[in-house]
Amino acid sequence: MRKLIIGIIRLARPVQWVKNVFVAAAPVYAGQIFVPEIFGKTSAAVLLFCALSSGVYIINDYFDMARDREHPVKKNRPLPSGQVPVPLALIIGFALLAGSLFGCAAISRGLLAIAAAYVSVNGLYTLWWKQVVVLDIMCVASGFVFRVAAGGLAVGVPVRPWILLCTLCLALLISLGKRRGEALLLGENAAKHRRILGEYPAPFLDVLIVIVAGMTLITYCLFTFHSGHSEKLMLTIPFVLYGVFRYLYLLYVAGSTNAPEVLILNDKPLAAASILWALLSAALFY
């Protein structure tokens, strides 16, 4: 029983929940996160997206189960390893999806609409778009944009276009780095594990990463200029510069093949830059 419980927890991928802090971005940058009603709704939206994303991951793992058994790391996931029975996993996955969508509807129609769009895009990704070159990366990156939009719709706070564009560029950078890590980890077997990986030769990924890294820095700077708090937020630019440069260092010099969320949690300099950026941003606003 203990092994099954641990498997269910791993099945939900709690390490991925760190992505859902993006749901709080719009209320934070609007300077309203500590308004009691907004704080409550934002917290609820973050928790609902944790459940929603876990449901999406479980369904995606079910469809990828056969391929994951051939992967040196993913073969240890609860479904391909047999730690969690498939029927139980599907019940949990659909229950999480249904429950979180119901919870989103209770908060606002806008939040329900964006949550439904998030599930729909991920469903198309699982069934089809993950095999379409470039579109697969854009689908993964769109999840971050959906999260930022969800936070604004949950509490009725306007979401500035620059924060959405900045989020998209950052998410594309993370997604491309993840693809590069997968290709390096699997080597010649990359295309055998997933055909689409054969469509991403290293030089192509390197060019895209350099382009998107530059776009990320530019859009963040423009976001600070147009946020209405430019003089304050400009002070956070050095931390973003360092974070992007450190991420590129880990990819190209350290040769890391870890997933981005693992890098952020395990690499102390990158984690420190992220924490200092968050603390400085909070101090400047509040």
C-alpha cells in the first residue's frame, strides 16, 4: 500500500507544480495580491491549476506509456514501471480534470474558459501535435501563457500584453532547452523513442535557443518599461540577465540534460537568482 501511495504521488508530478506560480503573476504585478479577496481567489486558482496540470500529465503518461518504457529515465515513472495500475491512474486523472474544471467554474467563467482551453490544447498535443515539429514546442510553451492569463481572469485583473509575450518567450526557451536535453540524453536512440526528436538536430535547436534567449531578455526589459513601474522594475533586470545566462551555461558548458524544473530546484546559483528576483520584485511593489 505504501508503494502504491508513493506511486500515486509521483504520478501527479508535484515537482511540476512550481510552474503554477505563473498563475499569480497578474495579481502580483497589478500590486493587488494582498487584497484579501484577490489573494484568496489567486491561491485557489493556483491550487486548481496544480490539480488540472496533474490530470493532464496523467492522461499524457497513459498515451506515452509504451514509448516511456524505452526511455532510460521515464521508464521509472509510475505507469510504465507498473507501480500504479492503469485503470486507477485513469480514474485519478479524469477525476482531477473534472474536479478542477468544476472548481474553476465556481470562481469565474473566465477562469473556466482558460482552463478548458488549457486542457483542449494539451489534449490535442497528446493525441496529435506532439508529433508536429515546432508546433509541439509551442504547445508546451502555451501552458505558461494560459497560467498567466488564468490568474488575471480569476480575479478580474487586466493582463498586460508584454507580460504574456515575455512569458511566452521564457517558456519557449525552457521548452527548447528541454528538447535539447532529451536529444543529448537519448543520443542516437532519440528518434526511436519519439519520432519528432529526430526532427530537431542540435544545430537547429542551438539557433532557436539563441534567438529565443535574446527575445526573452528584450521582452522582459520592454515589460519593465511598460509596466507602469518602470523605474522600480528595471532594478530586477540584472537578475533576469543572470538567470538566462546561467541557464545557457548549464545547457552548453555544464552539458546538463536535466529537465528545467530540476535545474531550477537543484542548481544553487540559478535558484538563488530566482529567489532574489522574486524577493526584490515583491519589495519594490509591496
